[in-house]
Amino acid sequence: MGYTLKVTNRSRKGLKGLPPTIELPDDATVEFTKKEIARATRTSDFNRIGIFDPVSKKTLKDRNAVVREQEPVMKHGEIIVKDLGPQISWRLVYLCEYFGPLVFHPFFAGVRNHLYPAVYPYLKGIVPTPTPAAASGALTSVQQAAFLMIMAHFVKREVEVLFVHKFSANTMPAAFIVRNSLFYWAFAGLLGALEIYAPFSPAAQAGAFLSSPLDVVGLALYVFGELCNANVHWYLSTLRKPGETARKIPTGLGFSLVTCPNYMFEIIAWIGIILVTRSPTLVVFISIGSYFMYIWGWGKEKAYRKEFGDKYKKKRSVMLPGLL
């Protein structure tokens, strides 16, 4: 048993040799369909093939989704395809994103005794005078704590990308790696490290680590947020058993409060880092990041509502209860 779908190029300069129709078995997935089209058009990498809903023109991202279960596709008997260009794996993209801060923080912590004395004469009228402890050349205890917290966060993220996360799509356009990495490399990496390890930064001006309630609360929020975030990531990675393709409604820690508790715990961890570092740069970083997480979170909430209907308990907040 099987069925036939009309195949249409999305752009005028579309895939060459694209057949007008394609025969698919009843259990054909999006990935299987991509491979069949790649074979027919002699495209070397099937990941370059994008398959789109003929009504909404949105890409069918889940490679394990069964094509026959896509209502607009079957109603119109058509799929739209496009050559997405050179691809790069999602796993590699995330590894590159989180690698930037792991480079910049050790670098600026290491060159601080050469860099900041050279620039301080030009800034001394607009920045605080370094405290004796900060001016001694060694990182203050708060700066050391900030270094360890930030490095541990991004090492955790790299480990999760390698061993925990599962991706609904194999690849993304290779050109996107610059766009995606720039945010982390610039704000959490370059600018964040440049500020935090300066002898006149808010972190350097703070007293000994844990001598302030800000440090105690910040450390507690950081540990709580990181552990809970890791728990949610592990749970999501094991939600579907090997061989299963059907989506499931997630439950458990945080899911009764918001759509994406992993985002909630991520923000909590960064609030903890900000309380310890007193860093305005990291405030900008997590504010921008929260905006994008909010957009992604609402996308997931809408997808849950559409797919599961009354079986899914709608959430008013996608990542921060009562706020966002």
C-alpha cells in the first residue's frame, strides 16, 4: 500500500530533475521522503532538501514525522520542496555556540595583568578606582567564583549537546552558524569576560565571596537552576523510547507551571550568576536570550495545543510563571 503526492519546487531556481509526483509507502517519514527526492534529483546530501506544508509554507522540521499524518499535505495531495543549500549538523552548531565563552573567559582572566593596566589610564575618569585586592594583580574571590560558575555552565552545555540532547532535525543551513554563535561569543564571551575580570568591574569591587547576601542567594539560585535544568534536559531526551516517533506530552518538574521549564531554570541560573558578578553585560545577555526563549516557548505551546487538543493542559506562561 502507498500513495502519490504532487511535488512542487518552491522557487523558480529549484531542484533540477524534480519529478512531478512521488510514490510513498504509508509509513513514509519526512526523512524518508527527503532521501527519495534527493535520489530522484541526484542531490548528494538529502539534508539539503527542505519539505514544506503546501498551505502554511512552513517547513516540516521533525524528520521522524509520518507524512501521511500531515493533514494539509494529504488534503492537497502535495508537498513543496526547496534546496536549502550546504548544511551543518545541529549538534556541531551548538558545540560551536557554547565554545566561545569557554575560550574568552580563560583568555581575559589570563591576560588581565597586561591588558587592564594598559587601558586604565584612558578610563580612570569614568570607571571606579580598583580596590587594593583587585589592583594586586590576582582575581578577587568573587571574580574567581564568577569564572568557575560561567565555565561550569558552558561545560555542562557542551556535555549535554554531546551526550543528552536529541534533535528533531539533522542539520541547518551552514551559513547560520555565524549568526547563532555571534550572540554567545559576543555577549557571554567577549564582552562578559572583558568586563568581569577588569580590576575596576563590579565583581572586582565586591567584597570577599559569600560575605554579601547577594553572593549567597546568587550561588543558591545558580546551583538550583543548573541542577533542575539538567534534570529537564535529561527527562526530555528520554521522553520517547528508542523506535518511538509519536510526540508525548511532557510532565514532571516544572511542566505544571510553564511550557518550557528548561528555559525557566536556565534564567534562574543566570540570575544567580548576575547576582554574584553584578554584571550589566550579562543582564543584557540574558535579557536578549529571554526574548528568543519566549518566542521559541510560545511556538512549542502552540504546537502542543494544536497536536494534543483537550488532552493538553494549556499554559498561560511559557517560561516564567505569571510573567512570560
